[in-house]
Amino acid sequence: MGERHLRTDHLLRDLPSRSVRGGAITLAAQAAKLVLNLATAVILARLLSPGEFGLVAMSTALVYFLLPAIDLGLPAATVQRERIDHDQVSTLFWTNLGAGVVVAAAVTGCAPLLAAFYGEPMLARVTPALAAGLVLAGAGAQHHAILRRQMRYGAVSAVETVALVAGLGAGAAFAARGAGVWSLVAMHVAIHLTSTVGAWVVCRWRPGRPGPVSAVRDLLGFGGRLTGFRVVNYLARNADDVLIGRFAGAAMLGLYTKAYKLLLVPVREIGGPASSVVVAGLSRLQDDPARFRQYYVRAVLVVAAAGMPVVAFMCLAADNVVALLLGDAWSGCVPLFRILAPAAFVGTFHAAGSWACTALGRAGRMLRWQLIASAVTVAAFGIGIRWGAEGVAAACSVAAVGLRYPALSYLLAGAPVGPRHVTAALWRPAVASVGAALVVGVAMTAGLGGDGPTALALLALSYLACYAGAWMLLPGGAHLVAEGVAALRAAGFGGESTGVSDPPALS
């Protein structure tokens, strides 16, 4: 009975159109989630202090560091594996759930040590409450994976959007009642709870009894290597929070994390969900190098074309963005915001290497690279902390930009795609984004813009017009737009499917 939820052979018949539909649904949902995330930032930033955000950032540095120990890479194994049966997924489900309980207990036990490390007694109470979300995450991991394996992106997007609404509602309700830092705790737990319940509702698969470990040994091996990659990656990505929190205090950490999270909205809200669509599609094409390459190049192009201009514009209009969304109390974010912009810009295609490795089952290569990259990044943070939060932000950008090409070269070695394919996909959105920023920046020095939402809207429209114009003027730009429109029509918006072809640069 449960096997029908795991079959994927029917997906290959119209994979290009299904992927375009999934991408369109995901991007539409992400637009809604972007609005919700900005609403969350606007509302809670006006009800809570930077110090309260900093306290939660200190706690989540531990809680979310241990999240891969619950995931264990097993949902990715469910998505990636060409064939998998009900008994195997049941075993993976109980493994994820058991890991959630164990890790939540470990986090609770470590809470007093965390409070002593930062000198913040409140962390001894906040951290165990946040740990409840870890158990919920374990209970829903395989259901989310099955939905992605089946490329049911409408259901995935609906669950994630409803969970975000529930989290925003819980956080705002608690904050309005003066709950302070507990508002953020309520938001995190509500998101995990709603996400897990929603996944169980829309995914009809139900776990059976766990089977023998021998039946999932290769899945555990793949998941273990992927978990190692994620743990090392998390350590590198959060070492900056730990250093700032330890040496600069909760208030400065609150400013830094808010600037980082706001600037990375396009990376998180576009790149993150897109990864689910791309990895699922590439996994179905791992035995077809030509189609794998076509799919991969187009995915990198779409994600960069959507994310790069948003990062460039937010950097350009940092003063307006921070003032409008966060308020005057957060003006200290502006310099950090701009220093972190290069990291966010290259972060729009940060996942390009891991897409190919995950789909091809090469988690070991990902882990080996991440050990090297993390050592470089953490060393950079250690140097940067001498100049406070701004020094760490600068170190983050330097490391991110400097490591991007070596990462692609190593991760894509021996794959059907290489760095030249990534470059061919990236150069148009990069040139158009930077070019539009330069034009609008010159106009701003001549008096364009001002303060308030109307001025920000005028800047955004001006930037969008310049970006679109630059894109159409670049060689092959108009042709790519026409291909994109044709692909949308072939995916169900009218017309017949013609497949997906390489961009002109690779023809």
C-alpha cells in the first residue's frame, strides 16, 4: 500500500514540464513567503529589542547546529534514491524521530552550559523550549521528503506557507502581550509544529514497523556523509554568531543577525526551495548526462536571475530598506548590511555545486570540500573579530567570494557539468544586476529617491526597469526570455512541450 507513494517512474514522462510547473509554483509561493517574512521582520522588530533577538540567536546557534543530527541526511537519501521501498522509508522515519528525541534531550542538558558560556542566565530557559522543535522536525522529515520525491511542489509550498503564517501569528500574538523573547520561541515552535502536521495531512504515506538496519545501510552511509557536510557547513556559517555574541554582546549580535538574515532573504527564499525542485529533478536524470546538463544550467540561470538583482538592489538602497522595514532602532544594521552584500551576491548560486553532488550520490566529495572551506572561513572570522562585528562581516564576504570558484571546480569534477557551464549561466544576471545598480546609483546621487516607502518604491521600479533593459540588451538575453515564456506555456499555461535546451552560450 505504501509503495505507491514512493514510485517515480511516471515522473520521467514529462519531467521538463513538471519541473517548470514546480518551479513556477515554488517561486509564487516564495513571493508570498517573502512578504510574510518581511512582515515578521517589520512587526517583531518594532515590538522587540535587538538584545532579545540576540538571545535567541545565541540559543539557535546550538539548536540548529544539532538539526542535521536529526535529519541525518536521510530525507535527501529518500529523494535521491532511484528505487526505495516502504520498509526502508519506515526505518528511516523511526530513525529520524528517535534522533529528534535524543538530540532534544541533549540540547536541554547543555542549556545551563550555554547560559554560562555567554553569561546570559535566560538561555537556560529559552534553549529547552526551542529544543521541542527538534522532535517535531524529526517526526515530519520523511513526509516532507516523500512529497519532494513525488515532485508535489504545490503541496510542499502550501505546507511551508501555512507554517510561516502560523509562526508569524504566534510570534506577533505573544509579542503584543509583552512576552519579549518568548515571542520568538513561540514563533519557532509554531512553525515546526504546523509544518509537521501539514506534511502528515497532505502526504498519505504512514510508517510501518522499523526493519533491519542492513536494509538501509547504504542509505545511512549516504546520509551520514551528507550530515557531516551539513554539520561542518553549519559550524562555519555560525562561527561568526558565536564570536560576536561572546566578544561583542547580545545587542551587537542582534544587529548582525538581523542584517544577515534580511540581506539573505533572496538566497533563503529563492535558493533554498529551488534546491528541493532542482535536486529532485536532477536525481531522476542521473543516468542521462545530456539532459542532466540542460536541466542544471537552466536551474542555475533561473535562480541567479531571480536572486542577484534583489541582493544588488537591497545593498544599493540599504538605508531605505532598513529604515522602512526595521525602524530607526536598527540603523546600526546598515554598514553591516553593505559589508555582507558580496557574500549574499555569490550566495545566490552557493548551492550549485551541492545540487550536482547530492543528485549523483557524491556526498563524500561534498564533505571533503566543506572541511577545507570551513577551516578557511572560521580562520577568517577569527581574524575579523579583532575589528568587531564589521570585521567579521568583511571576513564573511572575503571568504565567500574567494572560495566560490574553487568550490565549483572541486565539487563538479567528473560530473556532467563543470564551472564553465555555471559561468555561462551566471554572467547575464550578474552583469545586468551590477549594471542596473550602477545606473540607479548615479541617479540617486543626482537626487533620485529620498525617504519613506514611496521613495523606496520609486527606486525599486527604476532598478527593475534598468535590470530588464540590461538583460534584453545583452547577447542572447531576449532569446532566453522567449525560451522562458515558451517553457511556461509548455508546462500548462498554453502550447505544447518542446523540451528544454541549452542556453545560447552553450550551443
